[in-house]
Amino acid sequence: MLLELKNVRVDYDGVVALKGISISVKEGEMVTLIGSNGAGKSSTLRAISGLKTPSSGEIWFEGKRIDGLPAHKIVGLGIAHVPEGRRIFPYMSIFENLKMGAFLRKDREGINKDYQTVYSHFPILKERSGQAGNTLSGGEQQMLAIGRALMANPKLLLMDEPSLGLSPIMCQEIAKIISNIRQKLGVSVLLVEQNAHLALELADRGYVMETGNIVLEGTPKELRDNDEVRRAYLGI
């Protein structure tokens, strides 16, 4: 198993965000977390990436326990986080943003190769590599955030609401990019996505979260066929 969360609980100043959840991601797999706002999806990713230390439970990555490790150590192990809202460096150039993604790496040849890989997925970033990040459209900024994460050479990519604020056409473009990353680069993906239709199109398995709990788990077909999921998240 690539990633395992075992009974993970997360608190924010006495407010419980995660109530002891257990999830897993296999190598090469894309898993999605769906649920409404406040369900605990982003808190799950923050706990995995070291941005929030769990109050109890365990997080294992490639057989190594990582809960409690600082975020930069977790990045070094092979987990990269594409945060909600993109969080690019607005006044740095596209190239400088990508360079920051490789900050911990020492393999210059591999880094140069990965620039070309990112540019092959996102030609617009190569065309505009000298432009400041804040000159890009929302969809282009999302591409930059994904590209920056890929520059860390991850084994697992955590993606938080990649379609947020994007047009339907750009949502489909981002969906194709995510699928290509998994298929061509072999990177496992844990996808948080409020757009349940999109998430279930992409994923191999999914978990449904409600108020800090996992309430359902299954394949996309099993979740689509579930009456509660159809009513609450698919608008059917």
C-alpha cells in the first residue's frame, strides 16, 4: 500500500475536523474524496502533507510512518500538494514558480528533464515562462500549481479542488491533464473535488465524507448507483 491513514483525528482549537478516518491509496491508483464544504476533505490532505499534525491516529507512506514529520520532509519522501486556491507565487515568473517546486532536489539533470515534462503537459507555461504568475488566467494558474507540484518528482500527488472557479470547458481540460499525469507519469493521485461528477469520472475508487467521517466507500459505479450519493452530490 502506498498511503494509509489509520483512525486519523484532526482538531482545530477544539473543533474536530476529522473524527478518526481510515483511507488508503495503492501505487498507481487515483482515489477521490467527495463531500460538501466542511466535510473534512482539505483537512485530510493537510494532515497527509504535514501542514496539520493529527491529534491521534497514524499516517503511513511506503511503509514509513509520517504523521508528525515536518512538511518539507514529507515532500522529500515523495508527496506533493496542489492546494485549494492554487497558491502560486504571484509576483514570481512561471519559471521561478516551477523552480520552487524542485527546491529540495539536487539532481540537476533530472530537474531539467522535468521542466520539459511539465512544458509538454502545459505548453502555455513554456510560451509564457517569463511572465509573472498573477498575469495568468485562473485555469492557467491551476496548470502552474500542478506543474510546480510535479517538479518535486512526486510518487503521490494530493490535489485539492482543482476545478474550483473554472469554466466547464477548463474543468474538462484540467480533468484530461490529471488523467494524463496518472497514465503517462505513473503518479498516484488523491483527489479532493466538490464536483462529484468530475471526480467519479477520473477515479478508480472513492470515499464520501460527511462532517469528519467516511460514510461510504466504493468504485465510481457503486457510488453513482447509491441513492444517497445521487441525491446529495450528483443532483439526480
